[in-house]
Amino acid sequence: MISTGLQKAFIRSYTIIKLSLLFWLFSFAGGGLFGIGPALLMISDLYHHNGWRYQLDTVKAATNLFKRYFKAGNVYFYSGAVLLGLLLMNLWLAVQLRGIGFLILDFVLIFAILLFSCVFNNLIILAGAYQAKPRDLLKLAVMQFFSNFFNVLKTIGGYGIIVVVTYKFPGLILFGTVPLVLIWTTFISRQWYQQLQTQLALGNR
């Protein structure tokens, strides 16, 4: 029993480390600026289709996925980066000002940033799992966010823990932070994904 648990923990830890190293390898291969987005979709696809079967997460498979997602990944990443940058800039400006109106604005912007973070991660997961138009994937990502309030709280709480642990142990940036965020998002919303998969299967009959 204990040995089985240890084996499972080892396999999952190794899978996360392997996905993280593949992410950084291909991010740098794309020159950083043009590698992060495709690498995100690449590890999302690998985890969705392979799960904890780390043997299938090969460099060859990752290379093929990186090439496939090169254009879409950069579109998703830079569109998200611009939107997040605008939200953060407006939040920084808003906290400099005093008054009840600006305090309310601060909370609205914080909610918008949290909404963006969850929806963006949902979008990356969906884009790595399904071949669909970006507009349709975005609709699904937004629907997922509003589908269960408690799941949203758990998702954001998990992000907070990952950020704090990464701050305490910076080595996780290289060995686990990025795939951990995607895997945590998938884990919390696993029932929603299962329902979506069932609906898609019925629709294809």
C-alpha cells in the first residue's frame, strides 16, 4: 500500500518535472519571445492526452506539437499578455488614488485579473485538448469559470499556494510551476471536462 503510494507520487512528480523541462526547452528554442505560447499549448496537449504516462512525453512528440501550435500559441499568449498588462497598469494607477470610488475600482480590477487568470488557463487547457475555433474555445473557457463558484475559489486558492511555494523555493520555476498551474486547473474542473467530453461524444454520433 505504502509502496504503491510512493510509486504514484514518484511518477506524478517525474511527469511534472519532465513537462516543465520540456516547456522551458521549447520556450528557449523559440527564442523566448515566440516560444512561450506554443510551449504552453504543447505541454497542455501532452498532459491531456498522456496524463501521467511520462514515457509518451518524448522530445519528438513535443517537437511536432510545438510546430503545430506555433502560430496559435503566440496569438493566445500575446493577446493575453496585452490584456493582463492593461489590467495591471490600471490597477497600479487606481491604487495611487484615494476615495471610495477608486477603492471599488480596485476590487473590480482585482476581480478582472483573477477572472482573466482562470479563463486564460482554461483556454490553454481547452486549446490543447480540442481542435476548435478560438472564439468557441474562449466561450467554453468563460462558461467554465462561471459554472461553479466554489471551484473558482479552490482554483484561485491553489494558484496562491503555488505562487507562495514557488517564492519560497525558486527552483520550482524551472522544475514544476508552469505545469502545476495547468494540472491544478484541470484537476479542480475535472468533472466539468468530463461532462464536456460526454456532450461532445454524443454530438458526434
